[in-house]
Amino acid sequence: MFLGVDTGGTFTDFVLFDSSGLRFHKELSTPEDPSRAIELGIVNLGLNAGDLHLIHGSTVATNAILERKGVNTLFITNRGLEDVLTIGRQTREELYTLTPAAKADWIARRDCLGLSGRMDANGFEIEPVDIQDIEGLAEIIVQGGYRAVAVCQLFSFLNEFHEQQIAKALPEDVFISLSHQVLAEYREYERGATTYLNAYVGPLVQRYLKRLAYTLRPKHLFVMHSAGGVMAADSAGAQAVKLALSGPAGGLVAAEAIGRQLGEPNLLTFDMGGTSTDVALIQGKAAMTTESEIAGIPIGLPMLDIHTIGAGGGSLVWIDEAGLPQVGPESAGASPGPVCYGQGGTTPAVTDANLVLGRIPPMARMAGRMELDREAALAAFDAYGEPLGLSSEEAAHAVIRIAEEHMVGALRVVSVQRGHNPEDFSLLSFGGAGGLHACALAEKLGMSKVIFPLASGAFSALGMLAGRQQSEFSRSRRIAIDDVDAPSLLQAMFAELEQEAASGMQGLNLSYERRLDLRYVGQGFHLTVAMQDEMSGLIESFKTAHRCAYGHDLGRPIEIMTARVTAFVDRPELEFPQLSSSDKEIEPSGYSAVYGAGEVPHLQRSDLRPGCAFSGPALILEDTSTLWLPDGWRMQASVHGHLLLERYDEH
């Protein structure tokens, strides 16, 4: 019995896969202790936790970083580099703002310690560590009340000796994060920031996963990491920073699987939950990046390239200083939630707007059981619309249009701004609120196809089941690609990384993928390409990637910067059972009014068999989500239960 669990800001989603097929479930999240919602969901599903292979997408690391609620952490580096995390790259987010608002530093100067000792750019020691320096570390940690220590020394990715010396002098009861273990790559700012974040959230993640394992006692406990794979929970705590995009990564893993199943390699994914919206672009495989950041601090680890904005079903509406309606990024969360939840919320949210407009029908039950208070939502939008001179429905419609513009903007970031035409892609929509807006977004982008997949309301949890166990390993070393020793140096580096993977994933049959970061000499950025059998093939792959990304070649030598290995455990791909077709005509289960469309029929998704089709307007209902099928769109069900929507010309 496999149970995928995705903890979101508003709901915790469950997907159970066993001999009887797939089952879906939702619980309101419990932000103060996410494990409570998981325990409740397992009980309400009638399961025995001891029988489960549990795969979890956790927001513990994400929330601790976003809310700056990590543990008290000491950052140790070389003497003279104590301010590296504060100085950063000196980039300005707002180029034309003359007086930008000052941002709070991530770390106080008193929490940064510089020690003697230095390695050179080839990894040779040019100054030893002063033993007296490290002998006083234990007292500094006790006096400062530090629960974690991050150690980042210059060129430790070439020679970790000084970091190991420092680690041996640290107390055993503190969480220790060493940069050569977290990110063995060049760029001291990104390496230092990633190492610091790992220490900052590590104790919290460790404590949470240990408590979850102890409380539930599942047969196995795995955690989804930001690169789209899963890892054993007992090793996840030491690599906590890898969980920064744990939940959203699950959605992309499932999206890749659906794309392969439907023969749709080009997808724009749209994941709208209660708190945020995540978008990404897939061309056969989801793009990876090593240049992510969260809350303004970089994470240099390989992560799925996901763009997130603060627009979800729980996004609160407000009126700005100019008297204009605005939406988000502040969210109502799970408690109190939108006004219609009846849990004390007073400020209307996007979900309230959809309820007022009838896109969520009045008789709907959130998560299949929670009654919604439409009258309370109407009253909230009456009050909101009054200063704008709008009725409750007009105000709700304005809010929906604003929210959809935010989401279209996010989709343009991952498509148009990167040289892709959205018309060449299908929109894969999921998340509890995604189906309410998918067709409108596709129209705004000129797209003609929308895929509303099976388990769309708990899709990221489904991705937990589809993920394979894998880990990422890397090592920076600058090598000229035309160096006669380059092939042998690369083979040695890859062999070393694969040995490291085998040691860290003992007892598993592993396969490996090899990649390299390359750049033209003089560039400050790189492109990642797959390793080739011949150096000539590697050079041509890089030039092709450079032309695709930037439109030109440079007549300069090429150099290798970083070798990368992905180690993964081969496993059969998750297969969805095929549904039996039916010639029976679809019968609406009811009707209700939708703003601007009149009375529209309700279709129960469970009644939609392969081959059946229906033209909008209509509402397609299930416990975990609602699909608004507007006029001008036609729906057809696939053999696996995915709903394929296509825009047609009414004339």
C-alpha cells in the first residue's frame, strides 16, 4: 500500500495506491504541527499506518525559511570573509528605484565567525588552521546558544581538510553542515548560503521527520526532494535544504508521467492550491536549475525549475492606496481560511469570489465534506465592493480577473520570457483550484488545449508515488575542454562521484546519469549538458545549447566547471488502470447559476467514462476539485480518466 502525502498551506492531500486502484482524500492542514493532518487523514481513510509505504512532500523547510523561523545558527568561514552572506552579489532587484526599501539581513554579524587557515585555488594549503582558534569553538557555541553550525571555507570543494578539522572541534549535540558535503561547487556566496540554510532548518526537519516516523511507524518513510526524486527520511534531515520545493516537485513528476502517457511532451503546468500558484515548462522533461532562490537567498543545489507566485484560492483581496482592487500575496491559509469556510475569516479570498460567482456551486462540499457558507461570502463581497461602487458579484468578478492576470503573468515568465510560444504547448492544470481558471488562462495565452488530469485536486501527492529514489552529486573543477588530460580527469571525477553515491545509497541497485557544466572562457555563467562519449560530441552539444539559449556562438575556448551525477534506483513507472468505456449519454446531476453564463449543468467526474464528450458551459465536480468548462470549450475523457479540453470556434 503506497500513500502519497502532500502538505500544502491550506490542505493536506492524500493519494492511496493499492491493489484496488487509486483513492484520493483531503484534510485541512495543521500548520502548527503538519503531522496532525497526516495522522487524521490516515485514520479517516481507514488505514493502518504500519502497512504503508509513505512518501511525503513536506513544507517544514520551506515555511521555516519563508517565515525566518529556523534555529540559531553560527556561520564559520575564513577570516576576512565573515560578511559574504550579507554582501552577496550586490544585485539590485529594482534598477530604477532610487530609494529601495532596505531588507533585513539574513544573518547578524555576531553570528559570523572567521577563522585562520586558507586553501588556494588549486586546493593546496597556504595557511594552516590555528589550533587555538578551533579549541575555543565549543565555548562560543555554548555562550551563543547555537543549535546549528554551518562551515564554509574557501575552495573546500577541492580540499575539505580544514572543514573536517573544524567539524571535529564542534560539540556533538549541535547540527553540523559542511559546505563540501552540502554543495561541493565553486561560488562561495551560493555555496555558503546553501550550507547556511541547510543548518538553519536542519534540526527542525530532523525533529519533524523523527516524530512522524515514531508516531506513525509506517513500513517505509520517504520524502520528496526539490530535484523531483525521493529520499529515505532518515537521511533527509542531514540534507534538509534539499526539501525547499518538496511539495511542488511532486506535481512536476506526475506531469511528466501524464505527458508521456498522452503523447504530449510540451506542457505548461499550472498548479493552483490554496496559498500559492506554481508554474513550470516541460519539454519531455521538466527543466532543472541550480540558480534558485527562496526568500531572497540562493540555493545552489539542482532543483526543478518552478516559478511560484502568491496567488491561490486563499489569497486575500484588498484595496490599495489608489482605491484599486488587489489580490494577494497574503493568504488566509488553513485557519481561519476564506470567509466561506465559517472558521472566523472576515476578509474575502479568491475561493469566496468563485463561490459568489457560482463557479463553485452552493451545494458543493470542500474536500467532499466541508459545507461552504455562500451568504457569508456574499456579505463579505458586499462590504468589499461598496467603496468601489460594485455589487458583490461585480466585485467578485473583478477579483477573479485580477487573480487570473497574476497567474497569466507567471505562465509568461516560464514561456514567453524564455523564448517559447505558449501556443505550442498544452496547459496541464491541477491543484484544488486550478480547474476553476485553466480555460480562461489558456484563452489569454492563445492556447487551444487544456489537460485536467486524474487526481487533479491531489496531483502533487500523486507525484510522490511516481517519483523514483534518487540523489544528486557534484564536484567543481576547472578543466580546459581541449586539455589532453580532460577525458581521464573527467572519468576520475565521475568515478569518485559514483562511489560517493554508492556509499550513501548502500544496498540499492543504482543507475547513473552524467552531466557537465560548461562555459566559454570569460563567461560568468554556465550551461549544463549531458556527458558524451567523445569530447567533440560534448563540444557540439554545448554549442547547440548556447545557440538555443542565447542565439549565438562565441569564438572562445570552452572550459568544464562542474561534473554532476544523478544516482537513481530503477523502478517500474506508475501505471494508471484503464477505465471501461460507455456509450451511455451523460446525464447532468443538477443545475446551478454561474455569473455570466446562466443555468449550467453539473457533471460528476466519476460518471465520465472514456470516449464521452460534453461542450461547455458546465461544471464538472469531484471531492478534491471543480472544473469550470466555459462556453467555447469541449471536454472528452481519456481511457485513463484524464479530461482533455479543446477550444473550438463557435462560429
